[in-house]
Amino acid sequence: MGKLLRLIAGAVIALAFALVFFTGGVATGASVPAVQTAVHAMLPQPAEQVSPAERPSEASPESLRELFAPFWESWGIVHEEFVDQPVNDDSLMRGAIRGMLEALDDQHTTYMEPEEYEQATIELEGRYEGIGAWVDPDGDFLVIVSPMPDSPAEKAGLLPGDIVIAVDGEDMTGLDGSLVIRKIMGPAGSTVRLTILREGKSDPFEVEVQRSSITVPSVEGRVLEEGIGYVQMYTFGEDTTGDLRRTLKDVLSEKPRGLILDLRGNGGGYLSTAIEVASEFIAEGVVLTERFGDGTEQVYRARSGGTATEIPLAILINGGTASASEIVAGAVQDIGRGILVGTQSYGKGSVQNWIPLRDDQGALRVTVARWYTPSGRLLADAGLTPDVVVELSEADLQGDRDLQLEAAIQALLGTSASGG
């Protein structure tokens, strides 16, 4: 089918808004017009205005009339009894949409007002300047998934899990994450002040970050002194698979005893790239199952011709390992191809579509599918638990030793020594 232009990461501030846009609005298996029609049909309307062509097939006119009777009764009471008249019908309508989506109890399914949607989809004229961090824009607040290596975000001390509650002193409560990203982005050399809420700290604190032009790294590799190959992946972009294959061939040419794939801080990327990357390490079998709300599913299998399908393998993960990275790590763990070392991964395992409403009435961001590992584990929320858990303290993070990498090396040396 060609490369799927669907991003399964959060967003990447360094890559401007493009990643957020693809996260929310590209193909998921249902046509956008069809979904728009279904969504429009479910919006509250007076019973006599419900068009048969727009009505969900399972709902009769009588059932819809009965279902929405309390809504229209409440609508009338507000217009007749509320003290501050006249009320704003647009605000009431949009509030009703928000309430409907909140009732779904899914933090990733939200409503964006027309003005917000317009701002969020403005082209950025090729300016890719920001702080250099993978982020999750789908919760109540923007969350740092992971700073990029050597980025302004990393140099400023931002950590995975940091919650951005204000930008330049402006409260971000209730603001769509994609708009928070736009506020954080800006010209290279300028400074943005972030108010951060961090687990383990009782009070928020401020961090000043100088923006820069960001080049997103892809893949790096080498053979360590212990004779173990080491490959670090930073993202799952369009060029990542080719970069990975070239790196693997260089590393494997030195005949290492084992291989470490470092996915720590890797916030994800293209779904198609995740399948391609997994196929470099898995010879055959299911890599991922994507399940939709109508009960259908898409099964993705490993592709033949992988470069490193037999060498002993360990994958490093942490709280910044998200989405596409979790797909690869989860598949490797489930089929017993290798072990995971580090700490719990982020837990991003759902797909969102941005669906614009008719007549420029804003847009819905709707969760349309969830991802499952080969054994049927749901990736969303819980994340992946490593086979070898190695927690790092603040001192460890500031020190020169990489205890997680050392643990992976020792695990592979033990496997090699035992003939595995």
C-alpha cells in the first residue's frame, strides 16, 4: 500500500506542527466523509430536523426523538429560566459537544472550537524551530515524552513526564495541546519560559529554554568494548529504515556477540516505519494488531529479509519510549526474540483522527483504534514492563555511568556464554 502517512507518536516540537497534524488526521481505515456524516448525525438536533440520510443506521427517528427529549427540554429551560439572558446558543452547542465527548472517558477524544482548529492547522511556512522535545498533546496538559539528544530541552533539564502547565506565564489549563505546542515554538535564539509540574516535586517550577533550529537525529551505531553491538534510534521517520539497515550492516560486519537496540527517549514516528524496523529483528509472525471500534482489525506481520533476526538482542526502554518504539519492543518481548531492559515505557497505544465538522464548526479529535502486541497486550496507558528493571536515581542521571546499558551488556554476555 506504500508508506502510511500516519504518525503514531505524540508530537515533535522540533518538527513544528506537521507531526501533530499527521497524528490527528490521516487515514485510519474509515473515510473522513463517512465519519463526518456519522458524527454529524449524532449531534443533538430537534427531532423533526433529523435527516434519514444523516441518521446512524441503528437509530430510528422515534428512538432519536426519545433519546434527545431531555436535552431539548433542558435547552428550553435554560432559555426561559436562566438569569443572564440572552444565552449564547453557540456556546451551549459547543458545551454540549464537550460534555458528550467527556462522557466517553477518553482523554484523547476532544473538541476543538473553530478558532482553535483554524490556528492549529495554519501552515508554519517551513520553520522548524523550537526546543527539541517529543511531546504528548492529547491529555489535559502537554506532557514531555522525551527531550531530544543535545537539544535545548535536554540542556534545560526537562525530563520525560514533565507537565507543561504554563507558557511564558500564561495558564495552559483547558488549551488544546497542539496550540500549546505553537506557543512553545518560536524563532531560534528566542527564549520561552515553561512552568513545569514534575512527579516527586510538590510545587511547580519554571524552566527557561532557548529555542534553536532542530535537526532530528535518526540512527547511530557502534561496537562496544565488550564486543556487543549498540544501535540507538531517536525517531521513526521516513528515512529511518534505510539508516537502520546501513547502521546494522556496519555493526554486524564486526561480528558482535550480541546487539543492543536503544529506544530510550524515542517518542515514535510512522506506523509503517515501526513495522519495517521490527522486521529487521523479527524473521516472521505478527508484529502488531490494530483494532477499531466496529470490531474490525488490521494485523501487521513481519516482512522478510531482516538484517538482524538471529543475533542475541536486548532493547533499552524507559518512560520516554513511546508509540512506535513500544510496538517494536512489545513485539520483540512477546515472541521471545529478545529482552527488555530499563524502566516502564510510556504507554501510547491508540490512534486519533481529527475530523472537521461541517460549516466551519470546529473539529473532533476522536480515538478510532487501539494497538495490541502479538500476545494481545494493550499498549495504551500501562506501557511495557522490562524483563530486567533498572531504575535510575537523580545521581545516576547526572553521572557518567549508564547502569541500564551495563545491565543489557551483562545480560547479553550471559546469553552468549550459555550458547544462546
